Amino acid sequence: MNVTPLIDVLLVLIIVFMVVVSMDKPKGFETQIPQPPKSPNEPPPPKSTIVIQVEWTPGGSASSA
């Protein structure tokens, strides 16, 4: 039995499948690019700091304040 025509058909099917799958994919991701402030004299927003304090008690347990 000659398998050469079967291999040719298989290769053509693989190529067709690869082309169809590549056409179905989205071309990129939607991103939000940061924009510069509209007025150059506007001060930057204030930075906030979070402080967590952990206190060890003599019994070996921790409590947060």
C-alpha cells in the first residue's frame, strides 16, 4: 500500500488547520497606557503610608494595634 498520498493529505490538513487557528486569535491585548497630567502645574497626588504594628505578648501570642 502506498502511503505517500495519505501523508500529503495529512500535511495539507495540518497546514489548513494552522491557518484557520491563527486567523481566529485576537491580535493583541487591550491595555490602558498611563497618560501625563493635563496641566503641568498640577501637584502629584499625596502618597499614603500604611503602618502595621505587631506586638508580642508574654504568652506567645501576637496582637495587632
